[in-house]
Amino acid sequence: MSEAAGQGTSDAKEEPYGLIASYTRPGHPDFLDLPWHLPLAGWSSSCPRIVQVERGLSRHEVLFVSYPPAIYALKELPSGVAEREYDLLLELEKRHLPAVTPVGRARTRTMAGEELSVLTTRFLDSSLPYRTLFHAPGLASYRERLLDAVAGLLVRLHLAGFYWGDCSLSNTLFRRDAGELRAYLVDAETSACKDALTDAERHQDLLIMEENLAGELATLVAQAAGPPVGAETGRQVRERYARLWEEITREETLSPVESYRIHERIRALNALGFSVGEVELVATGERNRLRMRTIVTDRDYHRHQLHTLTGIVAGDRQAQRMLDEIHEIKAMLTREQHGDVPLNVAAYHWMRERYEPALRKLAPLVAATGDALELYCQVLEHKWYLSEREHHDVGLGRALEDYVARVPGAA
């Protein structure tokens, strides 16, 4: 099993039961105070660190333990399985794909003599399981976006050569991202990493996704926990996946005098949030015709750009909203100074004149929710709503005052 530099392994003394060996990445607790001599199902009466969080369904025993400020998920698996899944999650992290963070794994022997393995991951802060999106009335508007989030996650995984093998809503967590949802893989037990996937492997992954979604949503309907949905939901995700995959992977032919189309193609992919690593041009065999293929690297184009300009780590949709504001300030400064203003100068003005003052005004809500970026984006959405209603740009200050006045506990 591969291990990154700086990681450490703790070997327990040879005991008839309890912890046999544990391995935890630096920067996290060692978890040695947990009742490893018991199977996870027996921890509830002997482990004060257990906390309850909203979660999806799981075929294995899963517990959540609190080591402030973080919460960790522990999943009990047959002997040897946790090690494989840990390596797969680590590979996802290396490829910068959206998934939970692998923290460690352990081998245990219960008092009954059964050997088990336990995978430890960090719980994804500010995340929502799909059941919450159907239970909570205030989150109903996100249900449609859930379909796009799952499709987008599958596209990203498949582009990187990652076969999921068990795509389901229970194996996915969601984060709100400026009114949209961003999906994260939680379970990689049946997955595989390759250089590239075949069309047959992608097709199989999509079939599994359709079957799993149909079953999960049918269960929600039976429990009266959601709207009438059914097997067509998986088909809708598949259709969205197909459209996005086609847009990202399609090849175009152009003549040497149409080089502007290369830039158009890059801008179109950037608008979808994807970064372009390179553009491959190959002669078609026809006179003066070239085949263009773009190499997509990731779907974090906007968040990379915002981080470079400001140091802020945001979701891609959040970053896109904030970059729109920065470009707006750049245009205003360019008009005032009668000359082009660099984007990093506009970003500095945005930070000092808009973002930081707004967060000071939103401080009570930020303290309550811990989600400053999403709150700021909600203010931007409120600004758009007020401007549409009044047929002119009301400005961020006016929108902020009105938003704070309307939200309980904000003042």
C-alpha cells in the first residue's frame, strides 16, 4: 500500500482483541481513545465522542466522532477493504477531484475474535446529504440542481479516468455553491483508477447510477419524504451527463485562418468552469483543414482564478459570481482612469471596498452559519432581484441593507 511522506503508523501491542494497527495522516487526531475493542455498532454506550449528523444510507456500519473543530466519519469494513478504499480516496485527492478527505485506516480485532478494517475520513463541512434536500422545505429549490451536480461529478470523474462503480445519492454529499449544488464523492469502495475509461466502462457506470437513483428516490416517495419522482430522474441525470460530455470532448475542424475559433472554444469551456490544459491541432488529410481537440484539466477554473487574485477559496459558482464583480470594478476603473487597469488592481479594490465591508455587516449571520461565501453570494442574488424589480442597479450597499433587514438574527 502506498503511503505519502510524513505519514505515520501506530502499531498496537499484540492483544487478543482491540486495535491491531492504525495509520493516521499528520494534522489529525490519533483516535487512540476510541473503544476499538468493540465493533462500531457497540460504541454508542461507551464513546462520548459520537455525534449524530444527517446522512445517507450505507450497507456498512458508519459512525461520526467529534474532535473539535472537525467531525470524522468511521466506516467499518471487512479486513483489508479499508486500505484499498483509503488508497483510492488518496488518488482522488492527488487528481484534485471532489471527494471526502481520507484521514486514516485501522485494523481491529473484536472481543468475538473477528478482524475488521475501519476507514476514517473527515466529514465534509457545510455539506448536505440528498435526504436533507427532500426533507427541508427551504431547500426545495435545490432539488433540480441536484441532477446537474451528479451529472457534473460523473463527468469530472470519467474525464480523469475514475470508474465509480456505485454512483448513488447515498454515496454523494452536496454543498451549496451560489445557488447551485456541488457534488462530492463519499464512497469509493467499488471504484477503480485508470489512465482513461472506455465507452463501455462509462456506460456501465451510468447504468448503475440510474438503477441506484431510481431505488433511492422511490424509497423517499414511499416514506412521503419527497415529491413524486421515479426512474426518470436517473435518465435525466444521464441526459445531462451526455450533453456536458459532448460539449467537453467534441472535436472541431477549422482552417488556418480561423485561429480565433481556438480562443472561442477555450472561453466556452471556461464559462462551464473547466480549465483547458492544451489544444491539440492535427491535420485532417483535407487541404488546409485542421482537427482541434481541447484537453480539459479540471472544473475549477473560476475558483483557481479567484484564489490567485484574492486568496479566497470558494466554490466554482461562487467564484464566478465574485469574478463578475471584479470585472465590473475593472471596467469602472478603466473608464475613470482613461486606461486599462490590471485585474489584480480591480481585485484589490473589490476586497477592500465591497467584500470585506459586506462581511463585517454580515458578521452575526456568518457566526451563526459559518458560511461567509454563500451569504455574500446570497446578497449578490438579492441585489439582482432588487435591481430587476426597480429597473436599475440598486448597488451592493442598498442590497446589503435590505437583505440584513429581512433575515432574522442578522441585525
